[in-house]
Amino acid sequence: MIETTVRQLLHEAVEDHEPPFTRDLVAGAVRGARRSRRRHIAAGISVAVAAGPALAFGMPALAGALSPAAQSHQQGAAPAAAGSNSAHPGVTVSPAGSPGVLFIRPTQPPQRAEAHPVPITSQSLGQLLIDDLPADSTFGEVEASTDANPGATLRSADAWFNNVSTPAGSGTVQVSLLAAGQQAFDFGCPAATAAGVSCQVYHLPGGAEVAEEYSGGPNGKTPAQVSVSVFRPNVAQVNVTESNSAMVPPNPVSKGEPLTLSQLLRLALDPRWRFTIGQSFVQHASNLPVAPLNTSGS
Amino acid sequence: MDCPDEFTEFAAAEMARLRRTAYLLCGNWHTAEDLTQIALTKTLLSWRRISRQQNAPAYAHRVLVNAYLAGRRSRKSSEVPVDRMPESSAHPTPADLRLVLLGALATLPPQARAVVVLRYWEDLSVDEVAAILGCSTGNVKSQSARSLRKLRDRLGGSLPELALTD
């Protein structure tokens, strides 16, 4: 019977010469799902903006949402980077980029070992994100979560701001951590970038890689998204994404993203983004009010 | 994006089979990994819904096949169907036969190839294949019969010792 022959040959064809997996598909799927979720949310926001009336943008005050410790840390934090979107020191122009999109050649900051490292907490994640924002930022509630089970096959942690405002612009800032193995799985620029997407990858000493990606947002009507991903072998894969649309009703689209690219890059390259952090930092952040991550997009 | 442990377990258990199916659909392991990752990503995005319905494997396979078909629709295939298979030795080895089969599969239209893979590799019923491909059972039966006839024609010369009958 031809069916039997075909069945037998199909099984032999795949089972006899099956190569090992070249990357961690599960981790790649999680990263892809996150990106997809963000794009979905951004698309929803653009529809809402197109359909809705023009509404004034009012940013909720942050002071009441933060603990005294967090407030003092916020006030005392040094500016992450000065400058505006129009002035990037050390810029390089994306070879395949959209007109006017500039990328910055990253420089790896010093990597310091944490004293008395302990597993990172959701409060520590939120506090790190607050620390890495410019001092003149205003923001709403921080959402954060980390794996309850450090022994999970795939570890992830997130810290999000759904509304951040700076002199440069307003929108969202989100950090996602994934445990990283030896290989940078599903990392870097897509093989074929879609229209309106620019992407560039840099290789740093020690095996680290940095990918900068910009998408969308012509004429300030549709949300733009800027993403910096950092891969450090055997430590963590960090993805920081900002958008110029706040993920809170009425989901306004700002004319600029909240962070300049140099500020975003500095945030992503902060060596403290990993799954362990100093015990003193955990204690410092322990009173920060943190909301659970809302991935529903609502 | 939350990643429930149940999804991690599901993906670890299913990804090898998904990749094998993808390989038979697309013909190379690299693209097979891409398709598998697409399937896992979309499954994770809908995890809350589909895990409640306990049909995650079927959902992932449906996404995989649809991703393959969508990819074939959206770009010109790099595979060039040919009328004749490459010459093989007079006494083909089992490895030769597998290559001949894979080559013959590549000559089938994408949906017909999906029918063959789902029916004879995944061992799905006609009804299940029709549900995945979004077509009628009659369509699956006719595509299956046509595809088998083509494969028999291709393999016939390589398998003179087998009595190949419908």
C-alpha cells in the first residue's frame, strides 16, 4: 500500500537525521509573545486615538504612589542622560533605517559584582526602573513581576510603566528580563524588516550583544516604538521598550517618546538588570508599592 | 507576558514533534525551527483560552500549518518543482528512498503537502485535517488521493520491489 510506504518513509526521513535544536524555542516564543502583545496594544491604541475625540493628556501625579524611600531615591537620582531626541552624542545612522532614524553605538558600562546577591524581587525590579529614569520624569504606578519559582525552566521578570512623562515626550517604558544561556536565541534584527522598522545590532566585548530597533509612528498619529535589547551570555537577556503612547485611557500619542535613545540605551545596559541583586537594594526597595503585571492590555 | 509553567511543560513536550512536522512541510530544519517558534509564540498568546479547552496540541499544530501555508502564499518559493527527480542508483538505499520522498513532497502544492504530512505523519483523520486546513472533508480526500498518486509515480521507479496499489 502506498499509504504504508509513505508513512514509513516520512517517519524515517525525520527521525534518522534529525539535528539538535539550534536555539531555545520556548524562550524565543516567550520573547515573541511579549513583542506581539506590545504591538497588539500599540495597534489598539492607534485605533482608539483615530476613533476618539481629541483629548487633553493629563499625567497622574506620582508622588502619592511612591513610598517615602522611593520618593527620596527618585528625587536624589542623577539625570540618566541629558539632551533631547534631536541631539544624540556618538550617533550612527542605520544603514537600512527609516529616514531620520538614528542609532547610537553602545558602550558597555563597568560590570560590578553585587554584594550579597539574592533573588530579585518585584519591588527591586520596580525600583531599578525608577532609578534608571531621568530625574525630571513623572510616572504613574509601576507594575512588576518576577518568577515565583527560581528553578523554573524558563525564567522571566518584568517591570512596566504604563505612563511616563519627561520633557522629551510621554508614553510607556517596559523592561523584560529573560534568563540567557550561551546563545543569543531569537536575538537581533529580523531577517527582513517590515516597512517603517529600522534595526541595528552591535557586538560588545565579552560576548554581549545590543540590538536597537525603531518602528512606526509617521506624522505623530500612530504610536512609535523604540526597543533596546541586551544579551549577556549566561546572565540575562534584557529588553527595554518605550512607546510614545501611554497605555492608560485615553491612550494619547505624544509627539515624542519619553526617553531619548541614549537614555534608553543607558537604562538597558545597566548591569543590575539580572536575576540576582544585592541584598541591601532589596531592602531599600521593599516598601515600594508595586502592582501586579497587567498583560491584558486593558 | 506571563509564561505559565504549564506552557513551558507543554512546549518542551511538543516542540520536537512540531519541528518534525514543520520539517516535512517546508523541507529544511532551519525554517522548521522558525515555524515551530511561530506556533509556540501564538499558542502562548492564546494560552489562557486554549489551555482551558485542553486543546493546546491541536491549536499549535493548526498554527504551524497555517504559518507554513501563509509563508508560501506571501513569497515566491525558493523550491523549484521539477518534473523528474535526480537520477538515483539502480539499487536505491533506504536513505535514497527518503530523499526521493522528500523531493517528491516538495513538488506537491503547499496544501496538498500539508494534507500528506497531517494524514500520514501526524496520523490525523480526514475530519481533523479538514478542521486544521479549514476545508471540506471531500477536499481532503481528493487532495490526499491525488497526492498519493503523484508520490506513487515518483516513488514507483525507486521501489520496483513494492507492490504499490491504491
